[in-house]
Amino acid sequence: MITVNHLSRVYGETTVVDDVSFSVRPGRTTGFVGANGAGKTTTMRMIMGVLAPSAGEVLWNDAPITAQDRRAFGYMPEERGLYPRSPIGEQLRYFARLHGMSAARATERVDELLEHFSLADRADDILDALSLGNQQRVQIAASLVHEPSALILDEPFSGLDPVAVDTMVDLLAREAADLPLLFSSHQLDLVERLCDDLIVLSAGRVVASGSVEELRSRGADRYRVEFASSDAAWLRDVRGLDVLDVDGTTALVDLEGLDATELTRLVVERAPVVEVARARPPLSEIFREVTR
């Protein structure tokens, strides 16, 4: 488990990361989200030892993290770090060997990853000959090639088309099922789909954290009401309800005075009802609420 305790980073008079604490647990995918400049990349760099913290500490399995611990991590930085004029298979084997793999195992491992990313026939191509999306796939393969003990991925899905995203998701499910995995992304729909836990940064501070379900539960007390045939527009006149949307027989409402039992009784007395169900707000709405 990766544990970040009261981590801060100060540049002159500017505090970029301010007393940040969270944990990344094995077998759980943790999303790291925030606007540009929120401090995500700086925090990841401190976890990886690229930057020294101004205050705080990083632990690995409850002990202060060491350089040896970090060498076993898989890291995909914001600034991609591959060699543009080197064949992709050759440089991936080189990275695997740097981590202590035998030549035979390095070759086997590189072949596995390139096959999964549909790049097996491009192993001898230089990186610059690939599309930006395929270059991104190779960068992800570089973070996985040594069978890491944890994964820190900064915007790993940037530039990938939907098919490549699905391939990446499948690969991470296989390769990182039991590992601590922290990744940053601006694609909140993707974060909602993939993540078990979420950390939201704003102006260098953690403004929300917890499981995705916990964070969605913090939102408004929202319900979807569907009638069998009655128009739902009459709900706009009910005190204690904020009607967000009406589409024929269906309405989306926030409770502002009524409770769920009273809402159910009210609508059942009025007309035949198909459904009164809790509606969880999307992560995009939660994100806007906690960062404004």
C-alpha cells in the first residue's frame, strides 16, 4: 500500500501541494482528479522521488519508501520518456533488463505486451514512426514491462481512441488486479467507470476522497419518478421538491423538505406509478460541487 502523509511542496511563496494525505490500496484502482494546476502531477512526482517534498512523507507498506521500492514501481510521467528514434521492441527489452529481467524473460514479456496492444508487427519500428495513440500504448507498455509492484500513471488515457482505451482497461485489469494503482485523468466518465476510490484535488488540497459510491452518495437526495401514463409536470408545483427535469411521464427531483416516504405516498395517491428510485448524481456533478 502507498500512503501519503501530509505531503506539501512549496516553490518560493507558492504552495503547489498543501498538506495532502491519502492511501492507494492493493487491488483497488484509485483515480486522481482535479483541474489543471491542482497539484496532481507534483504529488505523483513526490511519490516517485522525482521531487523532494517540502513537508510530509510517503510510505510503502507502512514503512518510509526507499529508492529500491520506487525502482519496482511502474511510472508513466506526464512528460513521456521514450526514445523517439529507437525501435520500440528494443527499448522495451532494454527497460526490462534494467529492472533485472533475464534476456529471455524480457523478450517474452515485451512480446506479450506488444501482442496485447496489437503492435507485435511494429516491434522493429522506431517510436516516431507510430501514431500518437500507438506511442501512448508503448509508453504504457514501458510502465508495465518489469511486472511492477505498484503503478503510478499520469494521464495514461490521453490521446487514446475508445478501442485503445478498452484494450488498456483490459490490460490493467489483468496486470494490476492485485496492485496499488493510482492514475490521473480529466476524463471523469472514464474515472467513474474504472475507479474504486477517488481523490479530488483543488488548489493543492484534497477536497474530497473515498470510494466512488461514497462520493456519489454525498450528493443531493435525488429521485427518479416515473408514472404509468400521467404527465409528471405537476410535480413542479409540489413544495419540498426541486424538479430538475421532466420528460413526459418521468421526472428527476431533489428532495428539499419532503423525505422519500412522503414523496412515494404523494405520487402514489396522484396516479399509477412505475418507479420511485434513488438517482445517484454523476461524478462530473460531484466534482463541480467540491471544487467550486
